[in-house]
Amino acid sequence: QSVLTQPPSVSAAPGQKVTISCSGSSANIENNYLSWYQQLPGTAPKLLIYDNNKRPSGIPDRFSGSKSGTSATLGITGLQTGDEADYYCGTWDSSLSAVVFGGGTKLTVL
Amino acid sequence: QVQLQESGPGLVKPSETLSLTCVVSDYSISNDYSWGWIRQPPGKGLEWIGSVYHSGSTYYNPSLKSRVTISVDRSKYQFSLKLTSVTAADTAVYYCARVRGYYGSGPPDYFDFWGQGTLVTVSS
């Protein structure tokens, strides 16, 4: 059971938009920065979004992050088959004094 | 571009100590970042193990704290993980990563560069 809750899977057609939610509490998401990671099959995770809504250099603006209260959302527009991956949210939990991750969401581009 | 490479035994016996090293290239390990370890059991999600600042200050996952030591060797541009008394539940792909802290040596904020990962199996 992960501290952060994500849907196990989402799907959408190529070219469409999809959102992935990440739900937590005041101990983690609400009062700390959130990051998102993309893990393509058989590879290491890759940073997509940091500090709630910032994109590292090289990440296309098709990827966006937002946060409101105890929840956060990753948005992906103009879906491509190459976006098929597992997506994880992560943040610091001030009560646990630990980095916590969501259980991951598998994105399928139909 | 920062590069990280994990190395260490792929097979460890139960009750023994798992030891991994991560070599950092194209970036000074003494700059204002921390260095961390994350693991992923086969078919499962990510679990943070801990991180170390170049000064040696550390943050550990409370669930692993009694068994974990993370240290940094600035002269060799590397940092290390030791996990004692391993069981089959410690079987996982272990990743090293560069960590941006909230402030210098503060709690981890995000992981921006990752190694490719190394599978460690605990079995007799």
C-alpha cells in the first residue's frame, strides 16, 4: 500500500490528452514539492516534472504538472506510442521523514 | 551531462550484506547536490532507500534505517550503499541517482539523473 495513490492504469488514443492523478495528504503533497517520473519498459526512471510544475531541460511541453491541496496531476497532450510507460509521482513526507512514491500508473496508448 | 553507473554483486546470500557502488562522471560529487539510492522489486514500484550529501550527512528511509549505510568518497567520485542482513524481500533493481535537496544538504526534493540500475538477487 503506497502512501501516494495513483490509478493503476490509464489509456487513450494517439494524439489525445490524458491525465494521471496522485493523491496524498497534508504531510506530503500539500506541503512539499512533487515530482513525476517516466519509466519506459526495461529502463531507469526519468525525471519529467519537478517542484510541482517545472520541466527539466529536454522535456517537451506536452508534459505538464499541477497541484492543488493534497492532490497532483500529470497531463500529457498529443499522445504518442512512445509515451507508453509507467509513471510515478514522488514527494517528501514530513511525518514519515521519507521520500514516498505512488504505486505507479501504466499508460497505454491505444 | 551527469552520468552514474552502479556496480556490485548480482547475487547475495540471505543474512549477508549487500554492497553497491555508484561512480559519478562528468560532474563533481562535491557540488551542491546529494546522491541517493532507490530500489524497485521485480514488477513493483519504486522505494527510496536513502541519500548522502557530499559532507557525509544522510537521510535514510525509516523502514530500512537500521540496516542501511550510505557513504560518499569524494576522492573516487563515488558513493556507496551497504544493506545488512538481507532477505529475499531485498531482491530488486537498485538505482543510484543525483538528488536535489530542498536546501543543499536538506531533505530530498527530486532525483534528476539516474543510473541504469543493477539487479541484485538474494538467494542461497
